[in-house]
Amino acid sequence: MSDSLLGPMFGTPGGDALLAALLETEAALARAQARYGVIPAAAAETIAACCRPGSYDAAELGRRAVRHASMVVPLVAELRARAGDAGRYVHQGATSQDVVDTALSLVAARRLDAIGTDLAAVADALAALADDHRATVQIGRTLLQQALPTTFGLVCAGWLVGVDEARAGLSRVRAERLAVQLGGPVGTVADLGGYGVVEAVAADLGLAAPVLPWHTTRNRVAELAAALGIAAGALATVALDVALLSQGEVGELAEADPGGSSAMPHKRNPARAVLVTACAHRAPGLVATILAAQPQEYQRAAGRWQAEWPVLTDLLGTAGAAAGHARAMLTGLRVDTDRMRANAAAAPAPDVGGLVDRALRNHREQP
Amino acid sequence: MSDSLLGPMFGTPGGDALLAALLETEAALARAQARYGVIPAAAAETIAACCRPGSYDAAELGRRAVRHASMVVPLVAELRARAGDAGRYVHQGATSQDVVDTALSLVAARRLDAIGTDLAAVADALAALADDHRATVQIGRTLLQQALPTTFGLVCAGWLVGVDEARAGLSRVRAERLAVQLGGPVGTVADLGGYGVVEAVAADLGLAAPVLPWHTTRNRVAELAAALGIAAGALATVALDVALLSQGEVGELAEADPGGSSAMPHKRNPARAVLVTACAHRAPGLVATILAAQPQEYQRAAGRWQAEWPVLTDLLGTAGAAAGHARAMLTGLRVDTDRMRANAAAAPAPDVGGLVDRALRNHREQP
Amino acid sequence: MSDSLLGPMFGTPGGDALLAALLETEAALARAQARYGVIPAAAAETIAACCRPGSYDAAELGRRAVRHASMVVPLVAELRARAGDAGRYVHQGATSQDVVDTALSLVAARRLDAIGTDLAAVADALAALADDHRATVQIGRTLLQQALPTTFGLVCAGWLVGVDEARAGLSRVRAERLAVQLGGPVGTVADLGGYGVVEAVAADLGLAAPVLPWHTTRNRVAELAAALGIAAGALATVALDVALLSQGEVGELAEADPGGSSAMPHKRNPARAVLVTACAHRAPGLVATILAAQPQEYQRAAGRWQAEWPVLTDLLGTAGAAAGHARAMLTGLRVDTDRMRANAAAAPAPDVGGLVDRALRNHREQP
Amino acid sequence: MSDSLLGPMFGTPGGDALLAALLETEAALARAQARYGVIPAAAAETIAACCRPGSYDAAELGRRAVRHASMVVPLVAELRARAGDAGRYVHQGATSQDVVDTALSLVAARRLDAIGTDLAAVADALAALADDHRATVQIGRTLLQQALPTTFGLVCAGWLVGVDEARAGLSRVRAERLAVQLGGPVGTVADLGGYGVVEAVAADLGLAAPVLPWHTTRNRVAELAAALGIAAGALATVALDVALLSQGEVGELAEADPGGSSAMPHKRNPARAVLVTACAHRAPGLVATILAAQPQEYQRAAGRWQAEWPVLTDLLGTAGAAAGHARAMLTGLRVDTDRMRANAAAAPAPDVGGLVDRALRNHREQP
């Protein structure tokens, strides 16, 4: 198994996050099964104690994973060996896809939390700009041509609504759609100890409990991908306009820390806007790949499930990078209100305070 | 303007639905402006009376639209001419994108309603199968290989959850995200008569009222596309398994009305499953195209907005066709329980009634 | 079978082209089989005489096609009925996919010929601009910022190379990859009369003869799609820059027939550039859909083949529309050399005549 | 600059290949400029001697690259420092995109060479199977249903043609389309020393010399991506059928080293076919992303160029992994001719030797 299939393998930064999540999942499963009397409480304690990721040689586990064409088989073997007599209670009733899917949900959950922080900062920055510039006249442009006056605050309010709507979508996915996966080899939950165990693992890990095992019901993965794609698009919308408004010929905006050029010191490149654009550009194709992987065969897919993990890794990474760059792009963004007024031929600013307030109110109502 | 750009043009079935929706939008705008005293009540009545689509020569309007590179300009001109003295109150304060986006939301709303009916029938059929076959043993298969026993009812319950989750996503988009668009040339709402007019048009047309005009804030369109893509994927998941289980060598399912072959009368083609698969296959690429169109320039895009309408038309059409074929595929689906038992080597059915009930309960809770 | 699956159905413009191509294919097959003594020469003459598309009621055939879930079955039945005693020699040894794939190759061939004409005009226009403006100074821009001087002629030469390379790709596909399909139900060519018949049909229709039947070897379709996608991209590259250079703040280019605005008569919209951009935007998702359809099952696919026809129709349509709009965009394009000089701060033009000549020479060498 | 944007950064395996290629490019440029008298011969020797990648601390250079938001700026600075007096002749007249694009062409060229080796082995294996089983009867299947007899050799011949056509496409791209990039900041080749330098660098590095600099003429990149996507599709076509024919209920093929299952020792998973499918599944979305990046602004893009490198890295990786897995899948593939005969109801094998020979002849004619 090539690591280009598996995505980041143990021993790389992305892979180590997965390794930690796999171990967390095994520990949570053991604890839940102990609570329901499926395995002895002492065994669960021993297993959980063996699940500290720092004590594993990630690179060596990665090599074994590639050799076994499975991330889970060598990890469970190692965990069983460490747990001694409790080893036979490790991974009880579970199948490899159970722990991989649960671990991916965990990894995604943490990435979404981090992305959410950056997106909140982006939204707050846009809200401040909208408020400050609610009466700063700017010429509106349609089809790249000057049209009629608007205000820069209203423009920022429009960007803000897009980012806030994207945040709402990600929050919903985080809370409701990132779920544990526990069903056993063909999804009957037979040897796991009942649905209560599934719910206990979910509560333990801070994930949702699904209606049924979702081994080949991949709506959840598709919804995660779509929400990330839409968030990248909302950020790219802002970056596109920032780059256009930073054109020398327009001159209304400039990044605080523009990328320079050794050969051309007069240039003020919209460096962060370019990076947001580049990161976001990758998202639609990745989303389509996840959507095309939705139909999966029988009780475990023969290829499309295996394709999900590297694609989701890329998507979480590129959407996250877009959010980080967008935050930096807006930090200290220079607004040249004189140039805006001049480009608008000194037209009076239209009264759009009410519209701006609608966007700010909507922003404050975000969770 | 080529009609391959615009998508279905007036004078074709898809285009006529758009024409009707454009006229409905103009009528609703006039009524709302009359209510707020922006235009005379009598003018609104005259305008609304002139907005019956049947009285227009759609093909001729289509030709004019192509000539003017605009669907709205010649339509408004014609409407003004018909309205006589009330003509000067037509389309007041609106811009072309306002009425096009609103009309597209209306067209999408009606298509979603129709798709929702087919999807509900699909879900009901799956719920009945899940209930009837909760104890019908079937061999579970992973990586296309026989694994351990499950029941056909649980398999149907898994399909059902996917379809119900997709329905929930479409319902949310229908209720909250299909919105009127009203902002005027650069989105300031300046000459429309205030935000109350926007809300009145929304109420009149059964659409949501947006926080702000969304001329270049395209999250709504992206969310619609994503929900359609996920629904197509949920249907394709069922169709993939129906086709596989209908293989002669497996023999567990057969469509009631299989496609035949003149040359090979013994064949029982899974004709509807093939059609669902074909329709759904088109969705991910269309969704990606909509997502890639999300970043739009300034106050009106220079190309990506114009690309949305034909793509959305295709996506609504292909997802809708998938739903229709899926409904037909399940109608009278023949389940060969003897063959299922034989393929499972007569193993006893696992007890999965509790899981099936979870899916049925979730199904009943769908709106 | 929904016509949204099949793409344009008989009785619509796109569908009628397919109907004519299907009839041409049946006629060519009969002639070739007569030449090889597989069927009587008189029968072939009768069959060919019955294959004039104008004599068929396309709309009625379209209705029957939908009812039979096949475009070919009712058409062959009608053709057999018309041919009387020769009817039993119609479609001999062929399978439905044979004639559909051959007809699609024919339709594509004619569309490529038409697109090639528009692309040649686009390239000629760019070559003239490159030649005329080889010494017209223009400021080069990187990351949307002014950088160092170049000439507008060299910029046009770069566009020209892209368009010429795209033309070369389409020419190769047209000559070598659009092929007849003839193999019979499972591709053994058994009852068609030998491979000589395949080659004769290919020569008759002006298509390539394949190594083997390609029912589920879809490289040819994928190569066609890719070449169309790349051509759309080459055109969009020009359109993107034309739109940017037409910004009021830049003012270096203007379309001869800019789209206007009733509300804002001062605007000079880059209307054709916008249309090229919109048309080209649809291509990548359609190409991906064709590529994803490449893996097809066994001797006839269960869904992905059926998805190809509407997607290819859209792709040929949107790439063709992009070429037509690009041609119009360049016709009479106004180049404001004063503004170029001013934007370049009156810097001297660099000597790039040699580079321009390289592009012009490459252009003249295109077939 | 996030490394999720840049793709594999120096200090990781993929990034180190790029680092080596960047240094090779700088060395080749110096040598070519020396040959044309642009820089002193001794300086070129010194520079080339400083370009051994092993002597650089890749991880540290990677950190500096991220800090400078450029892979090239800190590398050139380091190279200049090492070259002492010759340092001022480093990178003369070049721009960052010149060396990055050239290095990417080099990296791609080597990956294509390696992929070509695996694809040749795949094709040879298929040719041997086609030859051996030209008369082994197998039931042809259409729409997943048994249809009429063919032979397994003809089926393999069909797969072979697809793989050989894909190889031809990659060979053409390797020979003609992977090119050096040298144009300087806005593509005028001004300070590089003339077009002879460009051609000398191309000859030195084994790459093509372009008609013009292609900073924003990205056909070459799009053609590379398309050829990789088509190759992945050709491999996935084989893998799809291998997986289907390996179903227990069909039983005609089995991989020599099937993936097992600890819980279910009777299973014989088509492990490599699954991996080929998974790897190939990622390709269409990546190709679409490259195609969508084709339109780039002015003389250097503001986002879409920057998105290419990680996407191409993924595409080369996933197509390469698909080729490697396909080779392993076919090595020792077990063909159960008894089962094939039984599934075909002992029908006689059709005579398709002539068709098989056509495919074998085509295979032998591949370069």
C-alpha cells in the first residue's frame, strides 16, 4: 500500500494526528464497553493506559502499516501486546473501518475547531471594517466596470455575510455530522455490546452518535467536504476583491505586509490574497472527488472508501490554510479612503447603514 | 449570446419555466412596492395582469434575449409596453440580476418540491423493505467478497438513512436558502423602496428573505448544488447495490420491469439502476463547477455568475431524473429470499431489529 | 428513460444531429457489408435510400426512444419496416452501442470542424495583433501589479501560442481518435463480416478505424474531452486578460461592440470576454465527469457509458460557444496604444520582435 | 506561506526532489549562459559545483522558504553566498517562476519515466494474458448481466489497448510538452542572453524548448494532467473488471497475493485492484483543478499558478501509485479457466485470434 493512497502516514505530521486519534478511539471503546459490562473495568483501564500516542514509534508503525496494507492491523497488534492479559479485550467487536472512520471524524473535528477560530477572526475583522466604513463612498463595479456608488462598509458587509454563512455550515457539520463509526465487520453491531456502547463512545469523544453504522452511507463525509468547499469559496470571494482593489490602477486597498520583489521594489503584491486564492482553488475538485466516492459497494467499499482519507486531508489542509491566510490578509489591511472617494468622483455615499446593521446583527447571532 | 451559455432559453421547456418565474417576480415586486407606497396600487394591478406567461410568445422573446445578450432587457421592454401608463413602474429600482436570481430561486424551489415527492416515495419504499426484511438473512459483503451474515432489512435501513439525510439537506435548502434577490444595480436597495419591499416579495413568492443582497455572495447557490449532489449520491448508493445484487451470479434482486435485449431474451438488465447511476454520475462535476463559480468580482461577476444558470439547470435535471428512476427501480423490486438464504449458506439471521427500528424512527421524524 | 439522461433527444436541434448520424451509420454499415459480400448489394442500396433523416418524424421517434429506453431499438425497427424485404439486412451483426458510439463520433467530428474554423479565425486575429503591436510598449503585470515593460504584440503572441497548441490537440483528436465503433454485442465482431467491414465503414464516414472495438475502452472519449477542455482554457486565458485590460482604470482595450447598460450608459462592458469566461468555466467539471466515466464494466457499462452523451453534448456546446464568442471579442478589438504608453510611463518598448516571429512561424506551421 | 499551499516542501521526500531539480536548473542556466558568453566560464563552473543538493540543509531551506513565501529567493541567496565572487552571475536574468516551472518539468519528467516503466510492465503482462487466453472461453457480460461468449484473451486485449493508448499519450507529453521555462520577470527573455540560452538549457536538462515563455500559457501543464488522468482511467478499467471477476460468486480471477482478513480467513480480497481503484479515483478532480487553473492573469498569475504545484504532485503520485499497484495486481494473477468455462455454460470459444493479434501488434509498435 502506497502512502500516496493512504494520505499522510504515521511518522508525518498529518499521520501522527491520525495515530493519536486511532488510539483515542480504542481507549474510548474499551471504556464504554467496560461501563456496559462487556469487558472488565480493569482491562479498560489497562488498555486506555496503553493508548498514549507519545509512547509509540510512529515511523515504525507507519512502515508496518504499509507492509500490512492496513493502518489498523499492526496498531491493534501492538496495542494488544502492550496490554498483556487485557490484550484480548482490545478492539472488541470492531472492524478496521470503525476505528479509521471514527479517528477521521476526530481529526476533522479538531481541524474544524481550528479553522473555526480563524474564520471567526476573519468575520470579526470584516465586521469592524463594515462598521467603520459604512459611510465611506466607493464606486460599485459590475463586469469589472465602474457603475454606481456604494460604500466600502456595505461591500465588507457582503463579504461578512458569506463568511458567517460558511461558518454556520461548518458549525452544523461539526456538531451534528462528525460521528463515531461502530458497527463491526458488516455493520450489525453484534459483538460490540449494544447501541449504548456506540452512544457512550460518541459522548466520550465529543462526536455525534449516528442513526446506524455508516460504512457505506457516506452522506456525512460528503457534507463535511461540501461545507469546507463553501467556506473556501467564501474566503476566495473576499480575496478576489482584495486583489482587484489592490491593483495599482485601482489603489483602494493594500495588504499591511505586501509580498515584495527583489527585482522590483516598487511592487506591492497582494501576497496573502494570492495565497487565499491558490488554496481555495483546490477545493472544488476535492469536493467533487468526495461526492463521486459517495456510492460505495455493499458493506465495505472496494476503492472509494480508501480514496477518502487523503482527499479529506488535502481539503481540510487547503481550507484551513485559506482561513489562516485570509486572517493575515485582513490584519492591518490599508484602506485608502481618499482614493476610493476619487475613484467615485467624489459622489456622496449612499445611505446603507441599515443594510450594514443587518449584516452586523446576523454576525452577532452566530454561535 | 449563445443559448448554450444561458442554458434553456425561452421557447424550450426549461426556458419557459424561467420565463414564467421572471414574470412572477416582476408581478410580486410591483405588488410589494404598491403595498409600501412606492408605486400606485393600480399600476401594480395592471403590471401583475400583464405578467401571465401564457400571453407571451416565448420563442420570439428567446430570440430577442439572444440578440440583446440579456433575458431581462427585452422582457421588461415588452412588459412595459403592455402595461401602458403603468409601464414606467415596471422593474422599479431593480437590476437584471435581481429578477434572474429570484426567478432561478423560484424554478429551483419548484424542482426541489417535485424531487422531494420522488425522494419521499423512495424513502417510503425503502422503509417498507427494511421493515419486511428485518429478519431476512443476507450475506454481508466487503470489498466485493462474502463476509458475514446481515439481513436485507438492515441493508435497506442503511440505504434509507442515506436517502432521509439527503432529504433533510434539501428541505433545509428549500426553506432557508432559496431566497429572493433584490438590491438594484450595486446592491444598495436604494430605489426599491426599502428592505420591507424585499421581505414582502419573499413572502409573496414563498422564498426566504436574505440578510443582504447576494449578487456576489453565492453561498446559497453553492449550498443548493451541494445538497443536490449529495442526494444524487445517496440514490446512486442504492442503485449500485441493486445492480450488483441483480447480477446473474448473485441473483438476490431483480427489477420488476427489467430492460430486455432483442438479441438476448434471457437477460434481465437492471435498467433503472443503470439510469440512476448514469444520472447521478453527472452530479459531482456540476457541483464542482458551481463551487468554483463562488468567488465573483465586485458587485456583479464577469463570467462566473453567467455560468451558473445552465449548470444549475443540468444539476436539477439530472438529480431529479435520478430520483424518478430510483422510485421506479424500487417499485415492485423482486427480492429472492431463497437465493439470499442460499448465498448466506443458510446461516441464521442476526438480530438487528433494534437497528432497523432506529432507521424507521428516524424516517418517521423527517418533515 | 428521461431525456435529461440521454441528452438532447430526437426532435431537438442537438438530437436531430444525432438522428442523422445514426442513419448515416446504418447506411454506411450496409454499404460496407455489401462490398464484402455479407449482404446483397441491392439490399444495401435500399437501406441507404431509407436513411435520409428528413423523411423521419424526429419528435415521434424521440417519444418512442424514451418509451423503449433506447434510441436505437425503435429507429432500427422503423428502418427495417421501411426497407421491406431488405429490412432483415439492416443493422446486421451490430449492437446498439456500435451505432450510438459511431454516431457520436460523427457528431463530434462535425462540431470539431466548426470549432476549428472559429479557432483558426481567433488565431489569425491574434497573429495580426501580435504582428501589428510587436513594438507597442505595454507594462507587464505580475500578481495584478505593474512590473516591467513588455509589448502588447508579445502578449498577443503568448495568447496565440496557447490557441495554436489547443488547435493542434483538437486536430489530432479529430484525425486519429474519433473512430467508428463496430463489434457486436460483446465486441467479437462475429456477425459483422470481418474487420474489413469496420475499416470500410470508417473510410466511408471519415472516421478512424480502431485497433479493437472500444465499448469499454474509453480513452478516445477522454482524449476528446480533454482537448476540448484545454481549448476552452486557452480561450479563457485571452478573455481573462481582455476583461482586465478593459477595466476603466486600466483602459488599454475595449471590445468593438461592448455590452451596454440601460441604467448606466457610460459603461463599456467587456461583454464577449464575459461570455467566453462563462462558457469556458463549465468545461473542467465536464471533463472530470468524462474522465470519471472511463472505467466501465465488462463488455458494456452499467451507467457510466450512458452518462457520456449528455456530458459530451454540453462540452462540445460550451467549448464551441466559447470559440464563437472569442472570435467576436477580437473582431475590431480597440487597442488604446496611448493609454498603454501612459500606463508604461512612456518606457521604451523592449526588443521582442524575435520572440513574436517565433510565435508567428509556429502559427503558420499549423495544419 | 503555508506548506499546504506549496505542496511538499524541502525537507520532505517530494520536496527534496524539487530542491534537486531547482539546483539542476540553476546549474544548467549558468552553463548555457557561459557557452553563449553571457557569464564567465569559470563562474559557471563554480556555480554548478555549488549546486549539489546533498550539500544543502533541506529542512532549514524549507523553513526559510515558508518565511519568505518563496522557494526560490532563499535558495538563490544561499547559492550566491556559496559561489563567492561568482555569486553575482547566479540566476542571471531569470525570474522565480522560470526556475520553479523548469524544476517542476524536470520532476514530472522523472516521475513519468518511472510511471512508464510500470505501465510497460502492465502492458506486457496484459499482452501475455491476451496471447495465452485468446481461445479461453469467457461469458461476455453487459450491464452486469451474462450475455454471449467471448474469450478472456480478447478481454485482456481490450484492456491492453487502453493501457497502450495511455502510454502513447504520456510519451508524447514527456517528449514534446515538458519544457524549460525561461523568460525573465515579464517573459521578454531580455537579460537571459537570447533564445539560444533557452535552447541550450533545454538540451542540457532533456526537456523541450518552448515556442515562447509560457508563464501564463498553461496548455503544457493541462496536457500533462490530462494524460495522467487518462492513464489512471485506463488502469482503473482493468482493476474494476479484476475486482468484479474476483467476486466469490463469479470466481474467474484471483490476485496472487490477496489481502486477507484476520476475522474472516476465507476471504480473498482483490486488494491490489482496490488500491488501483482508490488511486485512480482521485485523478479526475485533480485534472479538473489543473484545467480550471489554465486561465492566468497577465504575465504572472495571482493564485492559479501557485495552486498548480501541489495538485500536480498529488496527480503524479496517485497515478504513479495506481501503475505500481496495477503491476502487482497482474503479477501472478490466477485465471480459473474451468470456472470461466462453467460460467459460459461450456459454450465454444468464438474465433477472435485476429482481433487479439491486432492488439498485440499495436502493443509491439509502442515506443
